[in-house]
Amino acid sequence: MNKIAQIFQSLEYGPAPELPDQANAWLDSHGRKFGHFIDGKWTKPGKTFASENPANGEKLADITEGTAEDVNAAVKAARAAFKPWSALSGYERGKYLYAIARAIQKHSRLFAVLETMDNGKPIRESRDVDIPLVARHFYHHAGWAQHLSREFPDAVPYGVCGQIIPWNFPLLMLAWKIAPALAAGNTVILKPAEFTSLTALLFAEICDRAGLPKGVVNIVTGQGETGQAIVSHEGIDKIAFTGSTEVGKAIRAATAGTGKGLSLELGGKSPYIVFEDADIDSAIEGLVDAIWFNQGQVCCAGSRLLVQESIETRFIAKLKTRMASLRVGDPLDKSIDIGALVAPVQVERIRDLMKRGVAEGALVYEADGPVPANGCFLKPALVTNVSPANTLVAEEIFGPVLVAMSFRTPEEAVALANNTKYGLAATIWSENINLALDIAPKIKAGVVWINGTNNFDAAVGFGGYKESGFGREGGREGMSAYLKPAWEKELKLAPAAKAAPAKAENPLDSGHLDQTAKMYIGGKQSRPDSAYNRPVLDPKGQTIGEVGEGNRKDVRNAVEAARAALGWSTTAAHTRAQILYFLAENLDYRRDEFAARIKAQTGEDGTAEVALSVERLFAFAGWADKYDGAVHNPPLRAVAAAMVEPLGVMGIVAPPSRPLLGSIALIAPALAMGNTVVLVPSSQSPLSITDLYQVIETSDVPNGVVNIVTGDSVSLAKTLAEHDGVDAMWFAGSAEASAMVEKASITNLKQTWTSRGLYYDLADRRFEGDYFLSKATQVKNVWIPYGA
Ligand code: NDP
């Protein structure tokens, strides 16, 4: 039999190697030794480390370890470039982004081969997924640059952005960071990951050739310490990070109180849910993409298979058959499915996790089939017989390891899917559209794919819930992550707050209202757990009432009540609007009483403040059913519904001034968007809010939606920020306490807004719209197959 006839018989794949010659020639043209790209020039290589091809261990090049001085030089260059770059018209900036997009397309094969050699991913993926998505990102953002002033009229760029990226999608993560930053008018210092710096260095060359002004893009290579030098540099205005949750938390702690912008795209343990009515063959193919794409080194990898019990046996058997046909081998071979992991240390890490999982009872299945003897290769693995507590179920493995569990009912699927500290992505397979669209909103994740998986597009935001981070990359949300309100720089310091006396100095004066107001938790008035009260004084220092001294236990009860009331988040927006209107109406009905209470506490006429508070409730009642999402049209057979969702339970600590409006201006947007709230009113003048619960009770606000804990703002803020049941924190107070809140929030990576000691004039109508609405919400993109 001749060779072709034999192949027809056996249906074996032959090798289809991609030549590395051009990539090698490019490396040779740099003498295989690289400095940084700073201020449009290559620096002389300093102390270097080796970058190796993980498929064969061969050294590709020596890369310079970035020092603090290198970071300084890059910041200086980026700072100098910022003014002229941000002053260019959007059209001019757009033309540069377009030129970069075109150059990437023209050199796409070189980029793809270099990426595969450096990272170990199959050439099919770098050629057909990574690099086309990179080009698409720059095209898309060329458009944003041009339309910026129309679409974001009151926004300005941050300035100099420090961007730190991981090794799993080296050039794609670079594009996700650099394209929106430049479109918005920022300049950047980007640090690629130690293992995969090469395509970022080739990109620097492309920027040079595209004539990008010097200093706009600076590439500083190095390891974790170089990243730390970027994070802590005072000349950097915003940090954007993608990587592990552990390092993300360290960066949150390091930037607390600095006022730096921050977006974090962190780890995941994404569920892949298959219902019994799914198209099983499609779901199996989807699963191959979900967990074995890029050897499973994908933050949103569908690494937890949840399959309905009735089809479990059949599904797992089919999956094992499919696994047997996955080919592990040389990443430059176009006919392999699974390439090399990025580095020996990752292989070891995965093996260690597997050992732990097996010791805890997991069973591991690997198909027969060859694996190259040398290089960082692992077989695809399927793990069964696990409980939710097994290490392999709970931890992000970041490798080709799928963990399978089963469920019986849709409710159980949702409970298992959400039983994780992460919330990056989820996949749902069902032929029943009602079921799929019922489950999608119940999953706590930033991206949900229905009957598909791992779809990405520049027009569709990507990012996580919970400990998967905050901020979005891509689309409108991604653009706003690189912009801030123009008026922020005009904010003045808030006047220093008067220290509250530790105990009453005067007996109650019979000329004032005498009241010991209780807290309000779960729809009931409640006494402070501490059984201590604190006095409320008028401007002359006379005691006019007392409120409870809230403590940790009161906060715990309030958070529990707020969590139990989260049904508010799925209450129809129209209903939430009606309730806020009703609240406004009932407050207006008692306006004289509330105005008198403000006067008693502050000495100032409270009439205007009450009127503004009523107006603010009206404003956000009006927003409840209008601040909504979009339907994106990515270049795939799908639409992505960008759903605006609440954050969950919000801890809100009101400013000391404006006893009524200070709280209303903050809780109204939170409530309008479906959050429940634990509110700490002004420490000095809390009586306006303890009066408010009577209005709340008469306005159909469900129990637990608003909870009021009185006491010392700073210590209550700390307790709230540390509480894992609180999803987001807003704090108006001193710079020092704001830093404390931001640092304490790292336990579950809460989204925070703090006033940092600045005076936010909440009476200003700029706070009547999307400033707080955007901070009270997060966008979930639900990808739905659609059209021909
Ligand atoms: P890291 O989070 O450590 O690295 C991401 C980037 O941050 C790299 O550029 C790294 O530099 C840099 N970095 C490391 N430490 C610091 C620091 N203290 N301050 C600032 N920057 C820092 O991920 P690893 O590469 O170490 O991977 C470890 C694990 O993290 C993986 O096994 C995986 O589980 C997870 N991971 C998750 C990713 C995701 O997208 N969800 C992406 C990458 C990893 P350098 O690499 O040069 O040291």
C-alpha cells in the first residue's frame, strides 16, 4: 500500500510543522538580548534572566530585569509624553491605534510563531485566536479614541498608567491594557510576565515603526519586584493588573489610600453547567475549548464541570472518548491540540495540587496517548469523585485539569456554581432557552456563555465578580476604566470633623427633643448590643438626644438582614422606582419635622436640605428603570447582552456633614440599582436618619433592604470593610480612614468608593446620575447564540 492509501486507512495525522525561521531571525537581529523600551528607545541590557521555550527548554533570549531606576525612567518618559498625547484630537490618536492594528495584521504570522515559541501554546491558537483578537482590539479602540469626547463628555484620562500582565495570553493581555489606555489619552508603562516578554518587545518595535510619539508606550521587563516598583511608584496614576488573586490582593493593599485608579482581573474557577436536555456532542466540543484551550491556563477556563445526574454516565463516557483523540505535542505543529505549559514551575505546581486532591479522595483519568518526553507537557486530565471541599474543586489549578461533579435540579446547579470565592465566567448548555435564561442571571459571574464558551470580543466587557476582581476590559465599560471625571481634580479638602465626645457632658436639656433612638435592623428597631449609647449634641454642645453605640455584633446582624433581603435585587425596577418615589413622598410629607431636626443638630436651616433629599430620591427613583445595559454585536454568531446588576450588600458610611442628604445621596443610587444597604449615618448628627426609619416603614421598603447602625463611623467602617458578607463599601471621611477601608476590603476584594478626606458636595446635581449609579453596579455579559 502506498503512503496516501495508508493514511486513508489509519486516518492518522501527519506532522504539520510551522517554521520558526522568521522568529529566530528577529531574535537574532537583537542579538537575543533585550533592554527595555523607554522613551521610544531601547535601553542597554542590564542584569538579565533567560526566556526559554517551554516545549524544548531552549533558551530564546536574555531579558533585562527592570530596576527601580528603570521604572523611574519609564515614568519620567510617560509623564513627559502625557500632555501632548492627551492633547491630540481623538482622530489623531485613533489613527495611531489604526496603524498599530494594521501593523499587527501585517506581521501576524511572526507574532503568532514568536508567541508560541515563548509561551508553548499551540500555533493554531496563537494564529487563529490570540493575534486576530489583538488586531481587533486595536481597531475597536481606534474608534473609541475618535468618539471619546462625544461619548464621555466630562471625562479625562488618568495620566500615566502602570500595567502588569500575566503569561497566559501575553500579547492579547497587552492589547486589552494598552489599546483602551491610549484611546483614552493615557500613556503607559507595561510590564510583561517574566516567562513571556518577547511579543511585548516585538510590539514595542511596531509602535516605533507606526511613529507613535516617544514615551507613550514604555515596556519594562522584569519579575515580581519590577511589578512592585510600578505599583508603588508615586508618579503613576492608575494600575491595571491581570494575574493571580493573591498578587491582586497585595496590589489592592499597596495602593490603598494613594488615590490611584485600580482595575484587577484575577483568577477564576468557572462552572461549566450541562443540563440533561443539552446537545451533548456540542457540549463536549465546547468543554474541550473551555478547559483545554491554552492547556487550561485561562483565567475563565470552564474548569468545573457540573453535569445533570441523569446524563452524567453517558456524558463522562463520551468525554473520555473525546479526550483519547486530543493530541499533545510540539506547539509549532498545526495538527496538535495541546501544547506545552508555560514553565517547569507551573507543571510542578499542578502536579502538587493533583497530589493533594488525590490524597483527599479524587480519582484522576488520563487518556492513553503519547506525550513528548522533554518539555513542559501534561496530559489532559479528568477528575471525579470529589466533594466541594476538595482542593481541586476549590483552587484555581491553571492547567489542563477538569473537575467533574453532578447535580439533580437547576437550583442545585446554581448553588454549586456559585459555591466559590471567584466569579469570572460560567457556561450553560441547554436546548431549553427558558431554562438557560433563568439560570444566567442567578450565576454570580461577569461573563456567562450560553451554548458556547470562551467567546471574547473587544466590544464586550470582560471581568469578574467577587474575588475575580473588579473593572472591565473591552467595550464601553473598559473605556471608562481609563477615564475619570474632569471635576475630580478640583475637589478641596473636607473641613475637619469635630471629635465626638466619649460620653454625655450635659444632662438632657428639656428645651430640646429628648430621644434615645434605636438602630434599625431587618425592619425592626433594635437596641445596641453593647448597651451603650452616645450623645448627640447641638452646635452649642447641649445634648439633644442619644443613639446606640453600634458594635461588631450589630454590624453582623445588619449584614445578615441585608443578605436575607437580597430578593430586592430581582424586584422589578419599576417596583423599586415606585418604592423610592413613595419614600420621597412620605419624607416630603414630614419635611418641617425633618428640617427642624437638621436645625437642632447643625444650627442651620434644614429646609433646603430636606427639599434636596426629596428631589434626590425622586431622581434615583427615575433612574431605577433607566440605567440599564446594552446588546453588543460581536463578530460571531451571537449577541452579548450587557446586563447591569447590583453589587449585593453595600456598606455605606455617610459623611459627617448634611445629616439627611449625606445619607440619602448615597443610599438612593444603591437602592435604585437593587442593592441592600447597611448604613452608618453621620456620627455627629445621626438623628435625621434614625428618624428616617419611620418613613422607611411607611413606604413599603421591604425589611432588611435598609439597615441603620449608629455609632463611631470609623470603627463601624472597619468592621463592615472586613466583613465577607459585604460586597461593596462606600466611605465618606478622612484620608486616613479611607486608606484603612480600602486596605480592610481586601479580604473578599470589595469594590470601594472613598472620599479620601476630600469634600464631595453631595448637593451638587452631578451626583444625581451615573457617578454613583456606575459605582453601585457591575456589568454581566451574557453571550447568546443569535442569527445566521
Ligand atoms: P502572578 O499573579 O504572580 O503574576 C502576574 C503578573 O504580576 C506578572 O507579570 C508578575 O511578574 C507580576 N507580579 C508578581 N508579583 C507581583 C507583585 N507583588 N507586584 C506587582 N506585580 C507582581 O501570577 P504567576 O505568574 O505567578 O502565576 C501564579 C498563579 O496565578 C497561576 O498558577 C495561576 O493560578 C494564577 N494566574 C492567574 C491568571 C489569571 O488571569 N487569572 C494569570 C496568571 C496567573 P512575573 O511573572 O514576572 O513574576
